[in-house]
Amino acid sequence: MYLNALEFLEEEREAWRPFEALASVPDERMDQAVEGAHGWSARALIAHLVAWQNWALDVAKDLALSETSPTIARLDALWEERGDGLNDDIQAEWRALPLSEVRERFATEPGDLRGYLTV
């Protein structure tokens, strides 16, 4: 358990750094499997990371205010109902986005957690 929220945020910021390299994958390779990424493309991995990181941030915000999280209760129910279908929904949503939007979301959506990003 973290006693200092800034410590948590900084640790998460550092953990995110290796994935920032995905932002520099050329457009023509965004939908091709990335070596060492278990068959994931840069777009698919970005989508998965950003979506689940945003949900984790929502849970953390809930838990900062209360001992329970309505967000995790909702996500648990969704996972119970859909399982990996939830991940399939994420992938379908992000495949429909233009690459400029994928890059923009990757750079900005987890901003509450990361604080800043230079790509």
C-alpha cells in the first residue's frame, strides 16, 4: 500500500516508459505484429494498455475516497459477463480510429496518471 500518492504516480510513470516507444512506430507498421510482443500490433497494444490503465486509474480514484470501488464492481460484472469479449470490444473500437487519434489518445488519455509525455 502506498502512503504517498505521488510515490504511486511516479512508480506508474516509470513503468509506462518502455511502452512510450510504441508511439514512434511508423504508421505503415502500426497494425503489424511487434517483435517480442506476443503477436500484438502497436495499435492493439496501445489500445489495451490505455483502456485498462484508464480503468485502473478510475478504481484508484474511487479507493482514494472510499474503501470500495463502484468502478471495480462494474468492471468485475462486465468481465464476468463478457470475459475476453471486453478486450475484443476495445480492439474493435481502436481499429476504427485513425492513427492520429490512436497516437493522440496514447499521449493524453492517461494524463492524470502520467502527468506528462514527450514523444
